[in-house]
Amino acid sequence: MGTIRDYFAKTPLQRERLSQIGRLSDRLAVDAHVADERNQLSLAAIEALKAIHYPAFTVPREWGGLGIGLYEWVLYQERLAQGDASIALGIGWHLGIIYDLREKRSWPDAVFRQLCKEVVEKGALVNRAATERATGSPSRGGKPQTVAIRKQDGYELRGRKTFTTLAPVVDYFIVTATIEGTEEHAEFLVQRETPGVRIDPTWNMVGMRGTSSHDLVLDGVRLPAEALVYVKASRHQGTASPYLLFIPACYLGIALAAREEALKFAASYQPNTLNHPILYTPNVQQWLGQMELELSAARHYLYAVAERWDARPDDPAYLEPELGAVKTYAVQTALSVVDKAMRVVGAHGLALSHPLQRMYRDVRFGLHNPPMDDMVIHSLAQRAVKEAETAGGS
Ligand SMILES: Cc1cc2nc3c(=O)[nH]c(=O)nc-3n(C[C@H](O)[C@H](O)[C@H](O)COP(=O)(O)OP(=O)(O)OC[C@H]3O[C@@H](n4cnc5c(N)ncnc54)[C@H](O)[C@@H]3O)c2cc1C
């Protein structure tokens, strides 16, 4: 019989890989607690992911990766997040960026190929450093205050990025900058050892503490001309992209882990007012049933959208708003499920030694990962408005 954990695995290969990642995820859960207490990402977790070549899972097959699709990747991300959500979010950025570049081929081929080579051979990690204090969420299209100054032999970068997830272990940062004297918004590939690159350890939040999403400081960083990998036509990143589905997967992973804690507790807790564990009380079963309902709906939504995207829809523009809608729905669900799990466990879950209180703090961060809820709702409304206008005009 299948379980809630492997319910969405479709092939024997997916089941096998999911079970390997599941074993790893269960081991990571211990470190996740320590990482949260120390406000430090787990280096052991990163090494463990590299040991199973996880960073190369979305690298194109012809360049030595597994080239997995969106559905399969979401499956593994959700499972990883059950053990360590911070690590799942961090490695999700890396794998998502590679997936996106693989699909769009928006960079010079030689640069992407070299990056993939390093991912496959050395487990190199990449992340995008786009957020700044002045821009807020980059998905809203704020102008980067980080500047790229043209020099005879390339560029010089100056600026500060906030929220740079996995900053202590990222090998390549994709830095967004405005090219001085223009309105051009470009991306530069910056190797962490380049002189002038510095991490300022500013990350001290109430949750997702193990992401070490510190500030990245670029203090006169000299780069060759080839470091400019992409010039954006518009600063707006749009509301949704398939590669961002690791975000709903991450927060649903937290919700699944909270559900498991609630079940474990309910099956073992028997106060002396009862002659059976609280698992069999109607009030607890009401919470459990509601959690199952909410999780099931959100997971079916997530996996259905991922599957449709993998099938390369005829009309991707129609599906696009759903990529964002899934994130909004999944995070709302995750917040609600974790809250219900906390109610089942009662005050026991508020002990600092209990994993539920970490999940309760971590899950809140989903609200502040892209795409942003108001933009998602707006894009869904626009799709409906367009339909009404078309119907009205026909
Ligand atoms: C755990 C975590 C990891 C992250 N990792 C990365 C990373 O690796 N790289 C990276 O670049 N970023 C990263 N981010 C940053 C993230 O993408 C957001 O930029 C950041 O969280 C700010 O989100 P915010 O909701 O506070 O947005 P803000 O834009 O600062 O918004 C704050 C408030 O103002 C409102 N608001 C702001 N602008 C507008 C507007 N134009 N119109 C209407 N309302 C507005 C918002 O709705 C909200 O109520 C990470 C964030 C988190 C939480």
C-alpha cells in the first residue's frame, strides 16, 4: 500500500529515487533542529546532497546531469523539505535556476555549459542575488541599486544584496545590476572568490534560519565582459515561472512534516482522563480529517500543474497564472495545516525542543517568497477579464 509520502511517485525509478531522498531527508531532520538553534545552515546537509549528486539532477542529460522534469523534481523537493525546509529551499533555488536555464537557453551556451560541468564534476552551487532593501521583492520590478560600471576590459560591480540564500556555500552568484548611465537591467555571473565579494552575516530571522540568507556585498568587483550573461528586456519578472514550483513544494513539505508530528503525538499521548490515546477522540479526528482534506487538495493541484507543464501545453500563457496560483494555495494550505497540527499537539508543541514550533515559524516565510499573493490574484483576475472581454466581443 502506498503512503502519503510516495503517493505521487509514478514510476519505479521515481519511487527508488524518492526513497533514497526520503532516507536522506529523515537524517537531515536532526541537523535542521540544530541549524535553527544556531542560526547556521547545515554544512553536513549540503555535503550529503552533493554525495548523491542532487545538485546535478536538473542539469541537461547531454551534459552529464539527470535532466529531470518539473513533476519529478517537485516530488523530491517536497520530500526534502519534510526533513529540512531551509536546505530544501536553498537547493531548490540552485536546481530551479539550472532547470530554467536549460529550458530557456537564455545565456551564452558556452557559459551555461561550463557552469553545468562544474555542477556535475564538483557539485558547484549557484543562486540568484536579486533582492535589495530598496527594491523589496524583485518580482515587482524594482530598479537594482547595484550598479555595473563599464570598464575597458569588462565591468565593475558595486552594491549590496539582501536575502542571499545559502550565501556561505554558493559558488556562483547571479547578481542583478543596473548598467551605469542606462536603464538596462542585467545579470552577471560572479564567482565567490572574486576580490571584492563579501558575505555580511545579517540573517537573523524568526524562521528559515538554516538558509543563512545573508547580505552579499559587492565592493568594486572587477569582472570580464563575459560575466554579463543576460540583459533583461523588462525589469518585471512576471508573477510565475515553472522553476518556482519548488517553493510550494517546500511549504507543503513543512505541512506534511507537521502532520506527521501531530499523528505521532496523537497516537502516543494518553492523559489519565482517557482510556485510549487522543488519536481516537472525535475532536482530534476532526482536526486530522481537515488536515488530510486540505493537504490532498493542495498536493493534487501542485502535481497536476507540474504534470501539465511537463506535457508542454499548447497554450502556456493560459497555464502560467496557475503556476503562481499553486504557490498561493499551497502556502495558505501549509499555514492552515501547521496551525491544526499545533492544535492537536497542544502546548507540548510550543516547547523549544519540539520540531513543531520550528515548522510553525518556518511556514510563515512562504508568504514572502515569490510570486507574491496580490500579484498572483491580479494575474488570475486578468485572465478572467480577458475571457469576459473575448466573450463580450464575440
Ligand atoms: C527564506 C527566504 C529566502 C529568500 N532567498 C532569496 C534569494 O536567494 N535571492 C533573492 O534575491 N531573494 C531571496 N528572498 C527574497 C524574497 O524573494 C523577497 O524579495 C523578500 O522576502 C521580500 O519580500 P517581502 O514580502 O517583504 O517584499 P517587499 O517587497 O519588501 O514588501 C513588503 C510589503 O510592501 C508591499 N509592497 C511592496 N512593494 C509593493 C508594490 N509595488 N505594490 C504593492 N505592494 C507592495 C508588500 O505587499 C508587502 O506588504 C528570500 C526571502 C525569504 C523569506
